[in-house]
Amino acid sequence: MDFHKIWQEQCEATHTIRERFGVKSALDYLVGEKLLNFAKAADQDPEFAAELPRFQAAVWEIFNPYELSGYVASLKPSARKKLQKLLYVSS
């Protein structure tokens, strides 16, 4: 399995999570959990690092700028700072 491409399945799952549990749950899952974990893996593995920009772009296709900036603003400062860099948003 290409573990560095698992983000694609996670993005697909996010649509179902959003429909069933709402935007906040979908953001928690994809951005607050999966994207952060993927970025950590990208620091150690070049295959993950190569996929990170694609994952970031997919997040922007799933969520609009208001959803993303609102979510980032709601986080604790340490998590907020990490996601601001990953998603290029300010809060």
C-alpha cells in the first residue's frame, strides 16, 4: 500500500463525516488530526513530503476559506500556529 497517498481516502471519508456529523467534526478529522499527522510524517519521509502539497490543496477543495479560518482561530495557540503554516491562513 502507498501509505503516502492515504490522504486521498481520508478526504473521501471527510465528505461522509461532514454529511453525518457536521462541518466541525469533518474539520476535526481531516485538518485537526489527519493533516497534522501527515505533516509530521512529511518531516521524516520524502514520499510524504512530496504528497503534502496535494493534501493541502485537497483540504482547500473540501472546505471554504471561512470554515478553515474559523476552525484555526478556535484552536489552542500551539495547534493554531501549526495549522496557520500548513493552510496559509491567519486568525
